[in-house]
Amino acid sequence: MSLRAQSLRALVVALTASVLAPLSFGQGVAPPDGRYEGQRVVRVQTPTAEEIESMRAMGAGLWSCSERLGCTEYHVDVEQFATLQESGLQFDVLHENVETLIEAEFDRQQLRGADFYDIYRSHFEVDQQLATLAELRPDLARVFVVGSTIEGRFVRGIHIGRTDGERKALLIQGCQHAREWVTVMATTFMAEYIVRNADIDQQVDDLLNEMEFFIIPIVNPDGYEWTRSGHRLWRKNRRRHLDFNYGVDLNRNWGVGWGVGSGSSNQTISDVFRGAAPFSEPETRNIRDFVARNNLIVGHLDVHCFSQLVLGPWAYKTSPAPDADELDPVGQGMASRMTSEHGEAFFYGTGGQGIGYLAAGVAPDWSYGEHGARAYTFELRDRGQDGFLLPANQILPASEEALAGALHLAENLVIPCRADLNGDGVVNEQDLSIILGSWATEQAVGDVTRDARVGPQDIAHLLGTWGPCR
Ligand SMILES: [Zn+2]
């Protein structure tokens, strides 16, 4: 090799190292630095929006995914705790020191296991995992970029399907809220399971013959990496405001119900700050525009933690959704599938009424309200014992529960059309005659109930889904 070629090679190596260095930096979780020392977790009685407003005014950190009529958990520093004691609000102390909880999580995170799902993974590691899956099955999966964030990170997702953009699709997303780490792992797990079991698991195999999946594990990578750099309980994105406060609650920034009532805050310091306008944030705009480009998305699952709930529309108001008759049984079905996975109880309700969440401008209200998608929120494990600091040995069971729920939703997106055998968008006499013909000739085409025989049960199914299907 000539001297010139050698020095060129040295330059390339040096440049490559400097480019790769920031990528490898920060893959571990930063050790606790005392930031949360002396903070307590309190459960405050919040029978009306008034108590919630008092806690917002105090600047208390929200210690759950949503504020709730009835009671809401917060983490408060020494000063806020003193204010709370003088406020006359009713409360219990659940944890005396948040820092010790975070130290315990850090210790667990150091026990690096062999399996991807043994510990919580960085944004970089998750993107690598998606790329690995796409390389494993290029016929079935591809990585796509949804857009970029305020700090310039790419938001990536994985498309899984035997077709691409031709069949109805379910969009699954995780980590709108930065500190909800298990949602990152659970959504990645769903993608991995579907790709690796596409031809093995009969249910997945069947689904992939009828639909497609889009899975975006980390909607808010800026916030996620911020939580991994020591600010463990950060919730919002990383927008810097003119008053030097940071962050918009992405799940209060969507365009249906935005800013309505007490379901969000207009104060930049608040954990539920809704942003200056609907879709003011690139992270929510990314997905809004992605859904507009993919008009076959008919289901939307927004994965959060914790509380072990499945939530249907609406979140921002108490009136029932126009399609509650269809939405509620599917939501209940998801909760019961998730419960039967490991015996951990999950409950279904609407955010605004059944569960009493105060949440306006959330993703599923938008995708249902704007696009008619069958849209739900998952609140994964646990029920508050460890909350956001869910021990890593629960990543797998929590992910299996999420998968069971998601597949149930997927089934219910395709079932209404299984009897549309000629694919003309309507279940009618023509499909009936196909079933009758298939019954007479013992052909599999009429087996819409997937029980390996053609008979009266298939006709009953057809009559049950008679009419237009979507
Ligand atoms: Zn959340």
C-alpha cells in the first residue's frame, strides 16, 4: 500500500471512529446522581379537577401516566411536600425516597444478560434490533423512518407484511412518554415475535395473509435518552421554551380534543403541558403525516405504562364513542386476553368515563376521531408497586401480555371481512354463494371461521358480518 493510500486509510479510520463514538456513547444507563434524593411518592385524593389543578400549581411531578379523578400519584420534593401538608389535600405517602428506587433499578440494569429482553435497551440498540429483524426476513419486514425529532434523532419503525401498503394495517407505537421504558421493550418484542413466528404461529400466519403491521417502538427518543442519562422520571419531549422550561407532553398534543377542559395544562413547567397548538411538535406531526400517507391504517394501539388497563375512546370527554358497541367488546376482549397470559388482572374502560382519566389531546382520540381507526391505549404493568421502575425481569411477561392484547385487536380488524370472499368490500349474497359452493365441493375457501371445515358455522359468521366491511 502506498504512503498516500495508508494515510488516506488512517484518515477514514479516524473519521469513522469519531462518527461512531457518539453512537456508542450513552448506551448504558447513567448512574443515579442524587437528583431525586428526598423526593416522596404520594397518593393524593383528587375527587375533582380542582385538586388536580392545585397539584399542577405546586409543580408536583406526575407519578403515573395520567391524572385521574379519584386519586392521583405524584413525586414531590421536600418543599412541595411541605406545601402539600399545608394544603389541606388528603394524601398517603407511598415511598419515602425515590432515589433509592432508582438506585435499585440501576443495580439491576448492570446485570447484563444474554437476551435482548433481559435489560432495558437504548434507542440505538432498539434501532439495531429492528434492522436485524429486517435482515432476517427481507421478504416480510423493512425498517422505515417516520421523521426526526427536535434534537435531530430519527424515529424509526418496522413494517411487517406479506404485502406492503395493500392491506389494512395496525399501527402500534410505544414511548410517547419518555420514562415508560417497558413500552419500548414490549413494542420491539411484538415486532420480533411477529417476524420470527410468521410461518410458525398459526394465528400470526393467518393475520399476515390478511393485514400488515407498522410498529414504532420509540415515538419520543429525545425524551427516552434523556431518562437514560440520569433524568429517570422525565416524561415529555425535549422542546426548549422561551421561559427556559422544557418539554411538551406529546400525548396531550394531538388534534382531537386538544386543550379541552382540565385534561391538560397550558403551563410550560407542567408534566401535562399540551404545547402551543395541536401538533406543535415534530414527534406528533411525524405520525399524523405517516397515517395520512398510509390510509389503510384501521387500527391504532398506543402503548403506555403503568396501571394494567386497556382504554378505549373517548379520553377527553365522558360521552360514549359513536361506535362504542363495537369498540367496547374488543377492548374487553383484549383485557381478558392480557389477563389470561400470566394471571395479572387487566381492566377495560374508556379513559374519559369508566376510568376517569383527565386526558385531552391523546393519540387514540385523534386516530379514532379523525380517521375512524379502532384505537386504544394500553397501560402495561404494574399496578404501582414499582411503577415506571418496573424490574427488568418483568420485561418479558409484560411484553407477552401486550402481544396477546395486540393480536386480539388485529384479529378483530380482519374478522369482519373474513366472509368478504370476493374482496369487493361488502359481505353479501355473492359471498354466501361462494360458501355454499365450497361446502358442496369441500373446498377450503369457504372456511371463514378457520376451523378446518365448511358448514353452517361459516354461514352464521357471514350473516353476523353482513354488509359493508372495512
Ligand atoms: Zn404514558
